[in-house]
Amino acid sequence: MDRLLQFLLKSFIRRGNFRVTTSRGTVLTFGDGSGPPVAIRLTTRAAEWGIILDPELKFGESYMDGSLVVEQGSIADVLSIALGQTSELPNWARPQFLIRFLWRRIQQFNPRKRARENVAHHYDLDGRLYSLFLDADRQYSCAYFERLDQSLDDAQLAKKRHVAAKLRLTADRKDLRILDIGCGWGGLGLYLAENAGADVTGITLSEEQHAIANERAMERGLTDRARFRLQDYRDLHDQFDRIVSVGMFEHVGVNHFETYFNKAAELLKDDGVMVLHAIGRSEGPSVTNPWIAKYIFPGGYIPSLSEVLPRIEKSGLLVTDIEILRLHYAETLKHWRERFLAHREEVERIYDQRFVRMWEFYLAASEMSFREQNMMVFQIQLTKRQDVVPMTRDYIMREEQRLRTIEDKRQTPLRLAGE
């Protein structure tokens, strides 16, 4: 067993300073010795067989169950080395990848009932959990860091401002009807209602988010301009001047991309603008990590642009702008992970130690996927006509400055996300 483990891991881990102690006490070293040392211990033979036979699933499960113990460094350091390797997928792991790739359409088949169940699995957790690590506005998507030393709250505000600027919410239009697909806890919709005077309809499949978003609208006296519905985007039949979707497209599933963009084209007015903000991969089509699919986002999939753009073209929508945000999500996840770990005892009181390890692994693995691999965030601006947005991108900065001025005048006090 020890020799097999050494043979397989040596073919994969060629960089870094990585030490593994097996359940029999054998110490194995891997990498070229560069960087800070990281060490793990496998406490059972079952954990060793799992890593040999199905590392993408069993590595995370072993950490959750405590049969993989980090003895030097953190699980984030371990994953930084594991995900930072330049070597290709080992030959022994390729059959599993092929099977999962062929199986992905079944896993991502998300009819209405299943889509609601998938959303509830992640977003209808105890509300106290999210209040412990998100910003004050409960933005659970990539922030926009204008500076690396920017606070998470300021970076999330900058994200809302950046997205709003691309929606072309000009000062002379106070009657715009905006649809927010996947509105979360209502933060972006309330921002658009407050700072652009727009009429916002937000939709979500999460009962927890739906209740909180409407409660927040009531608290701010915005129920006449911001309403949030428990509704599937496929069941909408109205038309809107603007459509925005932030952090929802990852839940659509590759089978439903065409339906999504056809529905967006149907809902968007002829002179309308849509902005889609979603996680993507910089390389070709792939599969959802099996551990993520099982424990964190069932039915979810992060697409490549080569999978997204052909569906947009077929829908009749025009791509007027694409921006790639590279390390912004890595920094966002770093903030979330550090905040989460600072409150790990509180999370353990809400759930248990296994849940804490599961979420620590999720946040660390996600961060390192953006920091070490090919993950990014894309923002795609869409219209139906060529003349709807200006010919150059200068207007984005001008509009951000206008919105910043409005924000400064309002000076809404920050509060904890759970308040």
C-alpha cells in the first residue's frame, strides 16, 4: 500500500515541499523541496485507498471525517500544493474523468423541482452561518477589488457599482424595470432601487433568501420599488428594460444554457441591456468536481466561454462587452475563509465539527482553484441592438463615479450581515 501510494503521488506532486505519513507510520516526501513545508497524516487504510482510487472525491471526505489530518500548515496550504501542480492528469485518473464527463448531463439535469432542491441544499442553511463570514450586505459572489488592501465590504460595494454601471442606469431614466435573476438576499436589487430609482423584481428559489430580501426591502421603505419572488426564471413572461444575474448561472446546468438565454432574450426589451456575472473556466469544457457536486452545489457546473457564447449567439442576443476578473474571487474567498475560521466555534455550535471541516475545505479548495488553476469570473454585457450601449467603455468609469457620488450622499451605515 505505501509503495503504491508513493508511486501514484510521486507522478503527480512534483512541486512544493509535501510530506505524507501513512497509517503504518511510513513517511513519504514529494515535490522539489520549494516553498514552506506542508505535512498530512492518513490515519486509516480506507483513507489511503480512497485517495488512490478516487482522489477528487475521497480527499475531501477524508478531511471531513478526520482520517486526513493536517500536521504542518493548513488545509489551504495542502490544497495550494495539490492544485498548483503543472503536471497533467495522471493516466490512472483519466478513466474516472471520462466517465464523469459523459455522466455530467444527467447530473446537471435541473428541472424545476430538482433546481429548487439543489438551491435549498446550499442556500437554505441556518441563516446564522452566512452572517458569520459574508459582508454586511450578504453578497455571496465575487467582489471587485479596486485595491488589494480594500476591505471586503468596500469591494462588494464596488462590485455592485461596477455591475450597475454596465447596466446603463443613466440619470435621466428613473422608470427602468429591472429583473434580478438569482437575487440572493436582495443586496444588489436594493442597491439598484436606492441608487438608480429603478423598479426591481428579484427572483430566487431559496425560501430563506426570499424571506430575508423582502424583509430588508420593508425595513428600508422600498417595497414599492423592490419586490422579491420565489420563482423560477423559466416561469417569467414579462419584459424588462434591464436584466442582471450575479452568481446564479453556475446553477443552471449545461443542459439548460439554451433555455436560459432564449428566456433572457424573450424577457429583455429591444433597447434593453443585460449583464451576466458568473464563474467560468479559462480552458475547455470539463466536469464539476465530484466532492463539490456531492456536498456543496449539487446540479451545479462552471462553464467555459466556449460553452456559453454559442448559446448566446443562437438566442439572438448580441455580446457587447466581456470582462474577465481573474484573482478577484481568490481574494474574496480568502476573506470568507479567514472570517469563517475566526468563527469556527460558533459554526460548530450551530452544526458540528464535520460540517466545519467540510466548509473549511470548500472555501479553501475554491480559493486555490482561482489562485492556482484556471477559474475566473466573466461579466458579459448583452443587448439586442448594436446601438444600445456607447462605442467605447469610457462610460463605465463615468457611471461608477456618478453612483459613488450618490452613495456618498446616502452614507448608509454598515451593519453585521445577521442584523
